[in-house]
Amino acid sequence: MASVDSLPIDAETISATVDLAWGMALSTSTREEIDVRTRELIGHLNLLRGQVLDEDQNRDTLRLLRLVERHLATNNRPTRRTQAHDAFNFMRDTAVFAKAMLDAYKMANGKP
């Protein structure tokens, strides 16, 4: 089984997932859609964290990693009992972090 550190980064897929999350509206999204998109984004974040941790990190990247760790802490994640608007906001914040981590990954690897 491949470790997270050795998995390839598909920047297009991550960007597309972020765009889908940003395109969702609370008024037209079901809780299931929000939860599915959140799980996808968390998976992307975990993959990116494994890659960025291996890179030489500057102060901004280390700060970003700490913020992501705090955001993804189990006690901060929505549960089934969480109100839909709070779950939606968590999903949007997760998309922001995924975009920032993808940008950090690209910068560290000299990718446009």
C-alpha cells in the first residue's frame, strides 16, 4: 500500500473539487452533498499535507500547516448533529485551505 507521501498530486482534480465547493450554495445543496464534498476536500488536504511536509518549509508554509491541523482536528469537524449551515461553512473553509495548500505545493515544486 502506498503511503500518502508517495501518492501523486493531481492539481486539476483538487482545483476542480475546490471550484465545485465554492460553487455550491447552502440554499440549493443537500446535507449529503455538503458532506460528500467535505470528505473529498479533507482527502485532498491530507494528501497535500503529506507532500508539503516533505518540502523545505518557510514560515508561511509552517503557519498554514498549523492552521490546517487545527481546522481538521476531529473535535472541529461537523457531525451528523451539526447544523447544515455550520457544515457548509466548514466545507467552504476546507476548500480555502485546500486551495492554499495546493498553491504552497505548486510553489515548492516550481509548478505554475
